[in-house]
Amino acid sequence: KISVISSGDELVEPGAQFTGGMIRDVNLYSIGALVENLGALPTSFPRIPDEYDKLLEVANKAAQISDMVIFTAGSSVSSRDLTAKVINDMGSPGVLVHGLSVKPGKPTILGMSDGKPIIGLPGNPVSAITIFRAVVDPLIRLISGAKEVPQNKVIEAVVDSDLPSSSGRTDYVRIRLRYDQGTVRAVPVYGKSNLISTLLGSDGYVEIDADSSGIYQGTAIEVNLD
């Protein structure tokens, strides 16, 4: 049983009218769907305002009825970031890690409360989905008692252009596949992590290891398919 909490004063539900400065709540539904796809049971707590007392109240309720709690926003380093404080106040030991050496998804929070994993995903959709697949997916399988973890569906392709990367950081680059005279080619799809069009316009992603400074054009790579 996985609780998914969506927080943010700027969020509105799909289909609702909104004004400037508001955004549609994508993560609550996409993360819930990913949870359900694993065979787990998601419970959604939609659109909690950026208020500490309210968020802590809902988080404690979520922890009581589930085996893991996932926050889908509020994990960036800012004056309005309440997620880390809430996780620390939910129960010992609280926040274990605040920030990962990955892109996208650096502001991820990993914590524990009374033996239950508490995850703070970034608010940007591409970051949230990327970190779910890299971190949360295997964690849900672990606590559910899965004996085997299925391998990602991959396809070999040749990189169409150089893929630069910063050494010391794992990069997840979205990829669009195209066929050229019998060869599968990997075309990088660049875009900010708040744009779901980056996901819609790609077929999968390549993971660039932290000890690599990038991948040269013409290199054969494995693309993880969505």
C-alpha cells in the first residue's frame, strides 16, 4: 500500500479552470499509475496546500495506512520547501538523504519514519518519473517481497550526436529512436524537466554513468524503453 501526496498552492486538477501562475497536477496521477502498474495499491491525497500543519497531518495519516509515503512536490531547496521538515517530524530517523547526484532529479529526498520509506520526489514531471523508475520502483519491489526484478526493455542504437555529461553525476537523457537504412539511431530529446512534451516526444532514455564524461556520436548504446 503506497500513499501519494501532492502538495503545492499552485496546483489545479485536470480539467479545472485556472489563472496565470497555476499548473495542472500531473504527478499525482502519473505516479499513482506507476505505483498501480507494479501491482501495489495507491492511495492519493490530492493538492495539499503549502501549509506545514496540514501537510504533516496528512503525511501522518498516510503513514498509518500504507507501507510507503511518496510526496510528489516540495522537495526543492527553497523557503517554501516543507517536505524535508515534515519528513523529519513524522518519526525517527527522518531525512536520510536530501539531494542526489543525478540529472534530472537532484532535489530528491529519501527518508524513513518508524520503519517505513518516505520519498520526496521533485515537482517537475520528468524528474519525478525518472526518479520513480530509478529509485522508487526497485524499493517498492523490495518491500513487497519480490524475489526477482524484471530487466528493463532495452534496444541497441547508435547515438546521433554527442551526449555531454558531468563526471560525478548520473545523467538520464531522453531518447527518440529513428531508423536509418537498417540502423536504429538514438536522437537526444532535450528539454526542461517541467515539460511533459519531453516525455511525449521520446521513446525511452539512456543512463550515463557518474564516472563518464559523456558519450560520443556514433557510439552504440542501450536505450531503456518506456
